[in-house]
Amino acid sequence: MCSNLREINWPEGVTSIERSTFLYCKNLTSFDFPDGLENIGAEAFEGTPDRFRVYIPADLVDSYKENWAWETYADRIEAIPAEP
């Protein structure tokens, strides 16, 4: 169990996250979607807290929210905040 993990900032080049990778990470609050990520396995974020958010590029937000594979997390998907 990953009880101390709070946020994930992936480096460029990561293309896949396997099934159940962050299963029941109770303190996980955010995941910054890296460029080039092609696959996130089923239940990758299952059991994360309600405050958990997935940050992806702004131009992809609507397509992810409408994709059936992401319906469990649709209310948690947000655009990556713009840098000041």
C-alpha cells in the first residue's frame, strides 16, 4: 500500500501505467498526465480519495471526460493549471 504517496509528477517518456498501480493510495491527491501517455490500466486509481484529481492538457479534457474508459474519473479530470 502506498500510504505516503500524495502526488505523481511523471517524467516525459512514460507511455503506460499498469492496472491497479495506485490501488487504494488513500493519500493520493493529484496525477499530472505526462505527454506521450498512451494507456492507463483498469482500476489504476481505484480507491483513491474523493479529492484526487487527474490533470491533463486543456485541449484533451473534454475528450477524456466523454470517454467511457474514464467515466469513473470524469468528475476528477481537470486541465493542467497554466504556469504564471
